Amino acid sequence: MVIALIIIAVVLIIIIALSIRIVPQTTVYIIERLGKFHTSWDAGIHIKVPIIDKVVSKVSLKERVLDFPPQGVITKDNVAMSIDSVVYMCVLDPKLFTYGVENPLAGVENLCATTLRNIIGTMDLDTTLSGRDQINAQLEAELDAATDKWGIKVNRVEVKTIQPPQDILDVMSKQMRAERERRQTVLEAEAHKESAVEAKVLAAQAERDAQIALAEGKARSIELVYEAEAQGLERLNKAQPTDQILRMKSIEAMKDIANGNSTKVFIPSSIMDSVGDNIGNMSVMAEAFDLKNQQEINKKPKEVKIDKDPCIKPDSSKTTKEVHVTQAIQQDEVEEEYDNMDFKY
């Protein structure tokens, strides 16, 4: 009797131990009673009725990363390529996840491949290579809408790899190289243009500065000359020179003129008068000019030519003729005086 009670107690302990279940965090148990969905257990302690209740599925609520193998696709411009995608999803409804589809992960993989082919089929090669964000957004929206009835939430989709054919890669490489060479040529041309313009600007600035400096120097020299002349005149006015000093200065000035390359010197009558008044004769004038190699004066009298004045009529008086003769003689004397002023050096 005692042994039977002990056996019954052990059996009851085993049954009770098997009936108590502890569900871990982020996990949901799906319970069936007599082959029919009964309830779902969240995290915590639960008691299962032996033989009647059955745990048919343990669903994890964590986010899953599904890395699918590359899928072959064809673009709108008939370029075949392979695309490797990654899907981030989680289970929102464990019951639908258990009973909605036989193999949810395989269903998501196939759905992703077919949707990706449809999207790439409407895009050309260039758009496909540069439109990763567009592909990701469109693929995520379509997958999320299609997996709602499976209790799955697609959080995001990423296109990991886009692998065009090798010939397309070669063409793209050549195109990239040509584009970079073109950019390099353009940059070099722009740099050469900028350097040439800068050189011309610097040259123009240097020429401008040189002209300004030259003009300033010339202006300064002119200013100094006029200042010196003004100071000389001022000192001369303060000294109050006499007429004799001024006449002597005039003679010295004429001496400087005579020392030049000229072979004939014309002396104003005012100077000759002053010389005649103060010196007395032409020998003093010649000595003042230091004319050692004075040319001999041609003292041969010239013949006086009396030109007939058309205004004088044949019947003019004798007195009128004598006046004209006197004027002709005076004119010859003036010409002889200027001829005698020729000097040889």
C-alpha cells in the first residue's frame, strides 16, 4: 500500500513538473488544445494541462536579419546583373506567423526576389546603379504590404551588392577614365588661363607703377628746377643789380651762345648800343666773346645798286631820287654790318 502511494506521488510530481512551463523574454509559445489553437503564452510561468494542451510553436519576437543569396535580374535596357539584398524583419503576430504560411522565411525570400525583379525591370542600368535608395524604399514598401497577412513586419531592406557583367564593368571603367581625363584637361586649361590672366595683370600693374614713378620723378625734377629758378630770381631781386651788371650778364650770355656749333651769331641792337655806350668799340666786344680766330671782315665796299622803284615815275624830281639813293646806301650798310658778324671757329 505504501509503495503504491509512493509511486502515485512520484507520478504526480512528474506530471506537475511537466505541466509547468517558463516562457523566456521576447518569446511567445503557441498552445493548441486537442489539436486546435487555444492560446499564446508570453514571457513568464504557465501551467499546461497534460495530454490535452500542446506547445506547437515557439516564436521569437526579436528582429531578424535575412541575408538572401544574389538574385539574377534584367534592367529595362536589357542588362543582366545580380543583386544581393538584406531584409530586416520581425514578428508582430505569432498566431499569423504560425498559421499564415508554411515556411515564412522562405516565403519572404521568394517574395523579395520576385519584387526585386519587377522593380529593376522598370529601371535602366544607370538608374539602377545610382538609385539604391529608391530601390530600397520601394522594395520595403511592397514587402511590408505583402507580409502583413503573415504577421511579419518588414522594417527595412538594403541592396547590398549590385554586380553588372564584366563587359559592362570594362566599359564603365573606360568611361570613368575618360571622364577623369576630361576633367583633368579642363582643370589644366583653367589653371593655365588663370595663370596667364594673372601674369598679364601683374605686368600691367608693374608697368603702371613704373609709369607713375617716372611721372612723379619727372614732376619732382621740374618742380625742383622751377624752385631753383624762383630762388635765383628772388636772390637777384634782393641783390638789386645795376644796369651795368645786367649788361655784362647779357654779354656773357651771348658768349655762351657763340661757343656753340653755330657759325653765325646775331646780336640784338640793344646790346650793341649798350656795348657802344659803355665799351666803345667792337674790339672790346670781340675780346668779350674770346674770338681768337675771328674771320677777316670784308671791308670791300659793295656796289650800290639802285633799284628802280616802280612807284617812281620818270618825271620825278631830283630830290626824290636822292632820298631813295640814301635809303639804299643805309640798307647796304646794315647788310654789311651783319655780314661782318660771321665768325670762324
